[in-house]
Amino acid sequence: MATVFDLLIVHENKRYAQQAAWEAVKVIDHLEDELSRFKPNSDISRINNLMLGERIVLSFDVFNCIVRSIELHNETNGAFNIACGALLKCWLNADYTLKNPTEEEIENAIKQSRLENIVLHKEDYTLEILQEGTTIDLGALGKGYAIDAAAEILSEWNINCALLSAGRSSIRAIGKPERHSGWSISISNPAHKNVIKTFSLSDISLCASGLIKGNHIINTLTGKPEVKKAGSWVFSQNTADADALSTAFMILNDEEISKIIKEGVSAIVINNDSSGNLAATEFGLLPRLCDLV
């Protein structure tokens, strides 16, 4: 997944907390080997090297990630799309600077990036690709899924106060430190870095997407690097869902986002337009504010 995971555990027994943390790290490492497109022997890399007509047997976790990704694709009306590898390759250099593809190259990449090109066979946990050039990228969901899996391990160890983070853009708050109402987490405007709000989080996940790393988000609905938001933050009980939705919300307008928001999910977005309007728009019932700046 090419990112850094951080685990902060509050517990009276340091050695016990360290043991629990190592077990959680083992799960993250295992998922890295399965979910990362950067690992040559991962399930994702093997999928991306399939020949037409071939099938691959998926691991339990990869299968579940793809199933949930398809559901989120439908829930976001196609805005979240793990089959976007061809479009990413078409538009982005290795350093995330933009290429200048031809219309023919873009049209071909759009054709290769349709989720319908991926077929899951649930009876035997296999997958096949129907279109040559179709590749999968779980980067917008994998980090969150790994955090959720690590949180399950900590729960088995009866760890009830911890903060898990992946790349500092995917966060899960478990419980709350003693004498605090929750974990104090701030979100900042990606344009000028000023703090928008500071939340007191407990037993909830927060995931962020933005343009701070460059044009790494391709609008799979148009096939071009066109985003409607400068930044998006999603709160949810499930980190994987928050991870995926924060990416999807970058290419949707406010009306489309409002239709996706449901119970247990809330969001803050900042529009990306030439008018200089950087006001934050809120959706759903946000977590408790720790401080308002």
C-alpha cells in the first residue's frame, strides 16, 4: 500500500500493549502482501497480469475488498472505481505530474477502466478479467481495510484505547484517553493549511482525500483528472468505507454527495473552483467538536 502505519495504544501494561501492537502489525503486513499493487506476488498484481479467459483464486480478504468495492461503486453511482488502473497509467507519470494523452488513448483507457470488466465468481472465490488492459488499484480502500483488520486484533486483545493511522489520511479512534472526551484530531484546509475544525473522536474513523499530493485522483466518470473538491473528509464507523467515500466525494458535487450520506456517515468538503471560495460544506451529523478555530 506504500504508506506508513502508526499505532498508538494506551494501556497500563506496556509489554502487553507492545505484544498487541505487534500482532496488529502482523495483520497489516499480511494484507500489504495481498492488497498492494506494488508487491509482485500480491493477489492484486496477479489479477493485473491475468490473461483473458484465465481465473485467479482470491484470498478471503482480497475477495471481501473487491466485493465491498463493487458495492461502493454502485452506492456512489460509479464515482468510486477500483478498475481505474488504465486511466491512472494514461494520465499520470510516476511523480504524479500529468501526461498529455491523445483522445484515442483516453477513450481506450476509459474502456479498460469499466468495473464491468471485472467478474467475481462467488461460488469458488475466483475472478476473471473480460477486457485486456483492465487493472485494479485498491489504494483508495486498502489502507482503511487494513486499519479495520488491525482494530479487530486489538479488540481481541481487549485494547480499548488506541489510535490507528495510515499515511495520516486514514484514522481510526478507539475509545478515548483518560480524562479526555476523545482523541483530538484537526482537519486543515489543503490550500493554506489553516485548521478548519478540531474534533474529539471516539470509536469512529476519519479519512481524508485532497490535492495536496498533486493530481493523483482521476474522475473515472469523465475519464479525465477533473475534480470538484479541493479536499474531503469522511467520518464513518468503518475505515474502509470512509477511505473510499473520501475519494469518491472529490469528484462529486454537493447535491450528489448529499444523496450518498446515510446514517452513521458524515463529511466535510471544500469546493475546488476558480472563484476562490474555500468555505467548508458539512453533510450529516458530525462528531463532537473539541475546539472550533
